[in-house]
Amino acid sequence: DAGVIQSPRHEVTEMGQEVTLRCKPISGHNSLFWYRQTMMRGLELLIYFNNNVPIDDSGMPEDRFSAKMPNASFSTLKIQPSEPRDSAVYFCASKRGLGETQYFGPGTRLLVL
Amino acid sequence: QKEVEQNSGPLSVPEGAIASLNCTYSDRGSQSFFWYRQYSGKSPELIMFIYSNGDKEDGRFTAQLNKASQYVSLLIRDSQPSDSATYLCAVNSGGSNYKLTFGKGTLLTVNP
């Protein structure tokens, strides 16, 4: 089975531009998570979806960040406008039901100049 | 602020030795505790989880939990160079069945 798929794997953009990160969870998984990882703050949960519905977005840093999950096999995380402090690795993870194991995608390395 | 603290390391051990990784957490309501391994430039992968006080063994890995002391540890026996990675401790926040708070990780280097 394919794991969690994320695109793009690397993104370099200029401050003020819109950035869209994409995620395809593992088939059959109904929980999806977006995380951000930086050296300073470590791995932080941004938003959690269950059955395509946003359940907890308390980790979204500010209104410049938004996330959607239009169906069970696709989610996006959008940053508009982007700022240099948004530079980080963004991971998408999914899990099945009440199962404990979250499976992480390969991540998107974002650099905002 | 729920916190998970780990020594950032690096922790360096010789091949074949026991590596001991430690983690403390602040949320007394936490019920589930996880150890993830993250190779440089890769994504985290789950090694073990533990719910109950005491030890849980899986191959060369043993997770230890002491809820009274709010302390979790991971022992790696017969350490191999392939174990060299950053180990992340994670704790479910406030008894949530989905929300994990991660420590910043301990970098382990196993020297041949």
C-alpha cells in the first residue's frame, strides 16, 4: 500500500506569495493531521480532521493559514500571504479510527525568502 | 502550556551498548505515551507506545513509564549504527485520543 503522499516535496517562494501544500492520506484512514516542524519549536500539530471535518484547528498560527479536506483522499494547507517565519517542514499524517499509530508523509520543506 | 521535555543530546554510545533516552511530561491527564524515530531529512515513524506503568518490550526496544514521576524512557539494547537518529517522545494531551504533544527530540549517535 502507498503511504501518505505529500506534494510538493520542496517549495521555495518569496514573501507575500501564496503557498499550497497537498496531502493524500492512506486509503481507509479517516483521521488526518497537519504538523509543522522547526528547530526552535519542534513538531507542532496545526489542525486535525476526522471524517473530512476539521475538529481541532487550535494550532493554526494565524489567519494566514487555512486548511481544507474536500474528500477522504485529499487535503490542502494554504498559507497566504507567506512570511519568512513560515519556513519549516510541513508533515501530513493519517490514522485509522481509534488506532494509535499516526503514519507520516515525507513532508514538504518550505523556504520563504 | 502542556510540555514534553527531552535532553537534546547528542547522546553518543558505542555499537552494542545500551542507549537510554529520557522524557518528562507536565500533563498529569496524559494516558498514552509514544516514541518516534526520525532519521535526518525523513519523517517520524512510530517505534512503540505504552499506556501502563512499568515496562513494555519489543525486540531490542523497551519503553518504561512512571506516571507518578511523569517520566517515560526508551532503552535500546545492542545499539546499532542504524539506530542513529533523533528520537521523539510524544504524549497525548489532556487524555485526547488524537492530540499529541511532541518533545523536541534527542539525537542518538551509535559509533561503530
